[in-house]
Amino acid sequence: MLHTLSAVADRWIARRVSPEPEALAAVEGLTPTVIITGGSRGIGRAIAGEFARAGRAVFLIAREPGPVEAAALEIARTTGVRAVPLALDVTLPDAPQRIDAALAEAGLYADVLVNNAGVGLSGVFVDQPGAGIEDLIALNITATSRLMHHALPPMLARGRGGILNVASLGGLVPGPYQAAYYASKAYLVSLTEAVAFEARGRGVRITAVAPGPVDTRFHRAMHADDALYRTVLPSQGAEAVARSAYRGFMLGRRLIVPGLVPTVAAVSVKLLPHALTVPIVGTLLGTRTPPGAPK
Ligand SMILES: NC(=O)c1ccc[n+]([C@@H]2O[C@H](COP(=O)([O-])OP(=O)(O)OC[C@H]3O[C@@H](n4cnc5c(N)ncnc54)[C@H](OP(=O)(O)O)[C@@H]3O)[C@@H](O)[C@H]2O)c1
């Protein structure tokens, strides 16, 4: 069923396509692959599994070599597709060139980019170390934009491919106590929807997925495990989010909110005024750890 619907979506997405022969010739003999940043665990690992089960070669990127190599091995063993790991910090200014070099060496080219690697930051904005905010912007905003800006032109020239940006439900509303994180995801949602409009009909899917809370290491890493949202809001599994993201991407949707509760939340934040939603979100995101206490 998904296959039929995505073939229909293909026709609509490619309604204005005229592929450039040189762009097609440049990838002749190479295998189209799905690049997933942050593919070693969590949501990225689960999205890699979805593409691999659909028979797509995957190229996983994360900083730590051990986990990303193990994830690639496991995907190759369980699905039979090619899964190539690359240990790389995607915030490096020359990350796109390093990725291109590794792809070329493996006989692959970027057909789909999943911009998934991201970092959170919890607490009062003015108490955050400046370096933490800059690291967050470097990954969630600068690196994702740079990779997308680098990958998109050849996709448009070929008239096929796609970008799947992993944003967050937090990108739809300001988030006191995770202010910079929510703002970074708002940037990503806005960028994705705007660029998707610019590229409409040219054969390339451009999608943002905006999950609510997902059970991964993410929350503990930013010391948010004792925030109210961790107990009162239901968390989804990474696999369920990945299934929803993959399906929505194949159907050519521009913004996907996986799951019923996050969908209701997304509609509510669109309908209600910020005067109401911002204090509610702030109550959910505030941690019980007093400022300055060891976490
Ligand atoms: N968990 C949630 O509730 C939730 C909800 C909405 C949206 N999201 C978004 O979903 C995405 C994935 O989150 P997750 O929950 O799966 O997080 P996670 O479990 O912490 O995984 C993060 C992944 O990104 C990689 N990574 C981090 N920094 C990197 C860098 N500079 N360069 C390359 N790889 C890097 C990590 O591997 P290394 O550490 O080895 O680099 C890991 O593979 C993020 O963009 C996050 O904002 C998460």
C-alpha cells in the first residue's frame, strides 16, 4: 500500500522535473544511499532501519566509531543491504567534503540525507554556559543547514532524492527552560517548510519530522530526566517515530508529527495563544533541580 501511494506521490513531487544529463552521468555506476547523521543510536538508528528494510543502502554517521560501526554491522546483517559507517563530527566546517570523500571511496552517492544528529540543553537560559549554547547552534542549526545546502543542489539537478530533517514538537512553540533547543528546532521546521516550497515539483522530497518525547538517551544527556514532561507526557519508542517519519517522507509530506498525543499538542499550540501555551510548556520543561545544584 505504502509502495503504491509513494509511487503516486513520486509523480506529484516530480511534476516539474527535467534532470540534467551531466548530473545523472556524474553518479553513473554509484549506488544511491541514505545518509543518516546520528545513525548510531536512538531515532537515527531506527530511521536507518526503516530505509534499510525498504532495501536502501545506508550510510551512518556519528562521532564515536564503536557504536556507529556496530550499528552498521547489525543493519547489514539483519537486512542484507549495504550499511557503511563513518565516524565524524558533523559540526566540522569541512564535514560535507569529508562525507563526499567517504561516499566516493565506498562507491556511493547521497540520494537522501537524514539530518538527525541533534543536542538538547535544559535549564534557565542565562545560567547556561555560552559554550553549550554555541555547541547546540553549531549542531542543530549550522551543521544541519550546511549539510542540507550542500546535498540539495545535486539532488535537484538529478530530479530525485530527499532531505528528512529531524526537528521536534518543540519547534512549534517557545520552550522556557529548553529555550535555545526549542528555538533551534523552530529554525529547522521553518527552514524545511520554506525550502520544500521553493523546490516543489522538482522531484526532491523535503520533510521535517517533529516528534514529541521519545525514549532515548537524549533527555538524560541534557539533565532533563526530572522535568515534569518526563513523567506526565507519554514517551514514544524510537521505532514508532521512525516508522511514521519514513511513511510521511515517502508520501511527500512536509511536516510530520508522529503519534496521537503529539498531534493533538501540535494542533493545540497552533490554535491557542502563546500567552497560554508558553507558561504551560514552561511548567512541563522546568526541572526540579534548583539552579546551581549538582545534576
Ligand atoms: N529524544 C527525544 O525525545 C526527541 C524528541 C524530538 C526530537 N528529537 C531529535 O531527534 C534527534 C535524535 O535524537 P535522539 O533522541 O535519537 O538522541 P540520541 O539518542 O542522543 O542520539 C544522538 C545521535 O547523534 C549523534 N551525534 C551527536 N552529536 C553529533 C555530532 N556532532 N556529529 C555526528 N553525530 C552526532 C550521536 O552519536 P555520537 O555521540 O557518537 O556522536 C547519536 O548517534 C535529535 O535531533 C533530537 O533533537 C529527539
